[in-house]
Amino acid sequence: MAEDWTAIAAEVAGALSDVGHAGTLLRKGGFTGPEYDPTPLPDQQIPVRLLGDTMALGLIDGSTIHAGDRREMMAAEGTVPTPADRLRIGATEYAIVRAEPYAPGGVPLFFDLILRV
């Protein structure tokens, strides 16, 4: 019997909603207007569900992962985060250093994010 990975992803999103916190994924809005004088559009603000996770001390090497970096799990609810996006938690905006899907059955259950101020 095959697993229903989409249903499991919905369960994970529900659990993150129950025990986690809210954040906002900020995605560049692009440009409008003529090519010779483009006007930037406002960032898209996408609400996301998060749960903070610990960073194993062995992963902090000072070059790839810094001591002040933050790790969050983001529910996989249709939006795929990338390092081009930013994430706002409370009043603080973070750069997304890494965004890896956890997808054991081919369907992302959540995204493992490494964030940096």
C-alpha cells in the first residue's frame, strides 16, 4: 500500500500550525513599465508556518553555517522558498542561506531553512 504523501504533508503543515509560529516569505515583485525606465513592484508577502529547530554544533563551521544562523522548518503549502527570497519573523528579516525540501516520497513535507540576519 502506497503512502499518501500529500495527506502527510497536510498533517505536517497542521502540526506546524499548532506548535509553531507565523512568518512572512518576501519575494521580489519584479518590474513594470518600459524597458528603458522600469519601476520596481512591491515585494510579494506570503504568509508561512514555521517551527524553530536546533542547529547541531558540528554543523557550525564559520564559513557555510555561522554561529548566529537560525534554523526553521517551513510548512510545504504550495510556496517553494529559495535563497532569492527573504523571511520575516516578527520585526526581523532574514536572508535564506539554504532551503532544502524534506521529501522522502517525492512530495515535500516541509522545507529545512538556514537563515541569516
